Amino acid sequence: MKKSYMNKLITIVFVSAVIILSVNAFASMEKKGSPSMKLGFRNSDAYKSQDWYISLPLEKQKAVQKIYDKYCKIIKHLRLQIYAKQAQLNALLFADKISQKEIKEQIDDINKLQSEL
């Protein structure tokens, strides 16, 4: 096989492995309640032990719970997509042949996801 073909193949395999492992790593951190995840996303009931929540009247606590239930899954999904796109961008930046067009597309995708967040 040609050397350039092997380099491309190795790069594709490496990028795929990084993406798969990063998504799995973030998913497992979420399950374990990693402190690196922000409040309320590592544990679905974490905010309930906070002073600000405890001091709220019951009807406002229910309103907070309703808002949390509505947006929690959406935010988790968007964050995982952003992490995956950032891993793809890193792979593009360290590739042998850098494509400015692909890098710009990845940056635009990340910015779009962050604006949705």
C-alpha cells in the first residue's frame, strides 16, 4: 500500500476512536455523577439540596422541577454533541493535510450548537 493511503487510514481510525471514546467517557461521567459536570447535570436531584431551592415555597419548587425536567435532557444532548464536534475539530487540526474548509465547517457547527445551548 502507498504510504499516503496508510497515513489517511491511520488518521481516520484514530479520529474515530477519539470520538467514540470521548462520547463514552462523558456518558460514563454523567452516570457516575462526576464533579466535573455542572450542578444539576451530574445528579437529577442535586439542586434540591441547595439552600436557594429549599427556601422556595412548594409551588415554586414544583415550577423549578418542571423547568428542569423539560430542559435537562436537551442540554445533556447538546453538550455531548459539542464535545464530539470539538474532538473532530482537534483531529482535523492535527491531521497531516489541513483543510481550512472542513475546519471552518466544524467551527460553524460548534458555534451553532453552542447558540442552541
